[in-house]
Amino acid sequence: MSEKINKEEQAIRPGKLLDVNCPSREILQHISSRWGILILIALDKDTMRFSELKRKINGISERMLAQTLQTFEKDGFINRKMLPVIPPHTEYSLTPMGLELYQRVIQLSDWIEINLLRILPSEGTVESGQKKEDR
């Protein structure tokens, strides 16, 4: 079975993302959007309600949270579970594929956090007109 998956991955893999017609570009856009990455990080291995996610992700609007959750559900990254209670409650969690994606996103996030001081210009650099690449 794993041989079949490897062959499928190899058939898809070779640089098609750079092709304007590649369908994976749309998925990449969903994941790499401003809120997409933050939602994946916020959910982590937890199950959360909409209001909990909204509180955890500072600055996201209800509209953007709802839209991104709906997109991730269609992409297969998020489970949406409606609980039969009054008032209605909806819980969100990552699917197994969403957890795989989370592992990759958190590595990128960790790398950014670790290297933030190297990435951001130092205070004196911007004021003196020195370019980032001159450092």
C-alpha cells in the first residue's frame, strides 16, 4: 500500500505548483492565508467551539473565522461536529490530514519565532537607511 502512495506522490510532486493551472495552488492559498495558519495552530490537538477559537485568535473577525473553517472543512483538514443541544453548539477539531498539516505548519511557525530577531531589521538599521542585505 505504501508503495502505491509513494508512486502517487511522485506523480504529483515535480514542480506542478509553479504551473498557473495547478489545482494545488488553491489549497496552498487556503493554508497560507493570514488566518488559515493561525487557525491550524490554535486548534492544535484540541477540540474547540467557535467562540473559543475566536477568543484564542486575537483579531480575527467572525466572518473570516467562519469562512476559513468552512474552507478547511471542505478541504478535509477540519472536523465540524454539531451537538444536539439548545442553544446549538458546534465543535471543531483537526482531521488526521489536518494534524499532518499542523505538524508542518508548526515547524514553520517555530522557525519564524526562533529566527525573528534575524528576520526583523534591528532598530538602528532602518533609521540609518542601511538595507537588510547590507547587514
